[in-house]
Amino acid sequence: GTKTTQAVIDFVKAQGFRSIRIPCAWVMGHIIDASDYTIDPVWMNRVKEIVDYSLKAGLYVVINQHWDGGWLENNIKDTDTATIEKNKDVLTALWTQIANRFKNYDEKLLFEGYNEMLAGTDGVGTGAQWNQPQDLNNLQAINNYAKDFVEAVRATGGNNQYRNLVVTTYSAAHSGRTLSDFVVPTDPCGNQNHLAVEIHSYDPWDWVNTYKMKWTSECTTVITNMFKDLDTYFISKGYPVIIGE
């Protein structure tokens, strides 16, 4: 594919975009010391390079931990203490390094803790549990890892003490219990205004095949209900919502 350069980012800006989300893998091929999950400095420098391109273009920037081989996403269904502690240790190690590297960047850079964390296959052949897990205890796992991410970043201090951080619902879904059971972490900085919630929306689902690319009143209802739910659970409580993907 095309290598990201300043010219590529400038083109994005010229199309009228004001922000850019940079999905980042860290564990998958970029750890040089597995004993403490040290990120390859060459890779970290490349991420920084693209962040700098984006900021130079005048964009707001979001960087995250994105799928990354599924080391975390594929394990949230495991509730044994050893797995939970291992995942916490890795997540903390990654975000401590990332946060320290970008500590002096201003508020135009945001951190998003993880992408679409879900429980994986349900074991009965129906595929990934996207909208809601079969085991609702997995919803609590998301809350725990969101908390770990926020605490890791805040502990690095500097501009990270008040940097705007993004936490995401189960699989980034906005259906049923994924919203009602999601708990925005208590921010160690003492100000909840520096946290935002992200969901992903492909609504109305399968618009091409189901609706034959014709906008209907049902399509409008789907979107309207989504915004009502987001307002009920987050916006009315003061949390911004990012609708991604």
C-alpha cells in the first residue's frame, strides 16, 4: 500500500477533515523484549512521525492499540486471575511507554485505549459475539481494562495528567447491555471531563442489501434511536461520544 507521508496527510486535511485516527499495532511484531514488553524504538519513532505529520497539517489526532493480533480481545472471555493480571500488565506496559513518549504533546493528541474488544467466538458455531456477549460477565471485563488504561496514562504525569482519553464500549457496539453496563472509569485526575466514549456505527446495518441503498423512515428511526441511547447513557452525563468507523 501507499506509505504515509506528509503529502498524504495534507491531502486528507485538504478534503475537509479536522481529525485523524491512527490505528496502531504494538505487540504484533513490535516488541523487542518480551520480559517487559519493550516497544521497538524504530516502530515508536514511525508512529511519532505520522502523528507529527498530522499535527503539522492542523488535525486532531487519535492513536490507539488496535486489535494487535488479538492478544487482549481474544482473552476477555477468560476470567481466571492469571489471564486478567497478564492482560493488565501488558496493557499497562504498552500505555506507559506510549504515554511517556508523547507526554509533552498538547491537547490535539488523544489516546484511545483499545479498539473493538469482544469475547470472540461463542463456542457454538455462530461466530464472533459482536453486539453483546453470550456471557454478560464479559461486559465487566471491558470496564476493568478501560480503568487500567486510564490509570496507566495518568500515572505518567506531564500533559498526560489531563490529556483527553477515549474508552470504548464492548466491541464498540451501542446495543442493549453494551451501553447500560459500560462504566466510564473514575479519572485519577479528579476531573471526568477529560474522558470520552467511543462507539462504532454501521447503521442502518447492511444498508446496501437490506435497504437497496434507499433511505427509508426505518433508517431514520435506527439513527434517531442510536442518538437517544447515547444521550441517555453518556452525553447527558457530560461525556462526549466519538462515533467511529
